[in-house]
Amino acid sequence: MAVWEALLELADDHLVLGHRISEWCGHAPMLEEDLAMPNMGLDLIGTARTLYDHAGKLEGKGRSEDDLAYLRDEREYRNCLLVERPNEDFALTMLRQFYFAAFMRPYWLAALKSTDETVRGVAGKAEKEMAYHIRHAGEWVIRLGDGTEESAARMRDAVEALHIYVDELFDSSDVAREAEAHGILPVRADLRDAWDRTVAEVFAEAFLDQPKAAYPQRGGREGIHNEALGHLLAEMQVVHRAHPGARW
């Protein structure tokens, strides 16, 4: 059973988004966010580390969490397309974080009943972190959507840019369906109603409409990514690849 590959998808989601958020360190619009955003990134990267470690052990080929994070090429990554989108501006960053957390909190809540002990352990910690991410990012979605003419326009642009990537969150790959069938991971499609409710509540306060994607974008689970992921991986992996085996 290729459970380790299903865990790899989750780990890639969290690592890539964690790195994206970390790019704001030193560039956030206020000191509070310069502290909050790297901490949210650390939440995600911490989850990714545990999942990579577990996946490597299940694979049984001796690959460590570092091997899986730093020694795979772009086409080997299985993250969804949403998380690799460049930051562009603060509105898009916060909406991307809100969308992802609104999916992952009910996911981890459902995973508390997993038949895999490690997954249950990750879920117990991660669902609390995602609750905070929903609250923090959701407050910014409301503040910007119900703010100035400029901030509202930027948030509407962010919705338009990101809505085409949402449906992929609820798709299960072949390996994920296998893990779902054995009760190891939750069924992604079952989480749509919870996600819709969370988004609808925040969007109502932000005076935003959630559009329907005529042509949803998919491919991340098959290793088909946007150009942006290659640039992200080049930056993220350069030190490890330049100094293989180094200890700090």
C-alpha cells in the first residue's frame, strides 16, 4: 500500500506553503505580522517534518525528512497548485492562507480518528494551529475586504486569482484514495461543506463573493506545476545541495 506517497502529498503542501509565508519575514507591513507570519510558517514546516519522517520510514528506502524535502526535483513534488502561488501582495497571501487553513482544520479534525497513530498525533496538534490560522488570516480578509477602496480591490483581485485552484483541494489522488479506504486519511471530498461554511462566513463580513471556477486548475498531485515552484525549490534547496551531508 502506497500510504507513504499520500503522506508525501500532505507534507509537500505544508512545506511549500510554509516556505512561501517565510518569504514575508522582514517584509511584512507591520511588526506584528513580521512575527506572526514566520510563526505560521513554522507551524506548517513542523507538520511537514513529521509527515516526511513518517513517509520515509513507510517507504523503507532509508530516505530522511531532509532527503525528501531537499533532494527531489520539481516534477517529484505532489503539492496542490494553490500553495505554490507566489505571494504577489499581502491580500493574496492572506487569502491563500485562509483558503488552505479552512480546508486543513476539518481535515485534521477528521484525521483524529485515523487508524495510523502518527497521523492522529499530527492531527491533534495541527488542528489547533489551523484554527489560529483561520482566525488570523480570516480577520485580514475581512479587514481588507471591508477596508479602503484600494484594499477591497486588492482582495477582490486575490479572490479572482485564487478561486481556480480551490477545487483541487478536494480531489483525492489514487494513493490518497487508497489511504482513505483504509481509514488512514480523511476523504477530501467530504470536507467541502465545512470549507464552504467557513469561507461564506468570512466573505459575508468582507463583502466578497465566492466565484465558481469555470475551468479549475489541477495537476499538482501529478507533478505538473507552475513555473513558480521551480524558483521556490531552487532557493529552498540550494544550501543543502551545495553542502550535502553538512551538519550545523
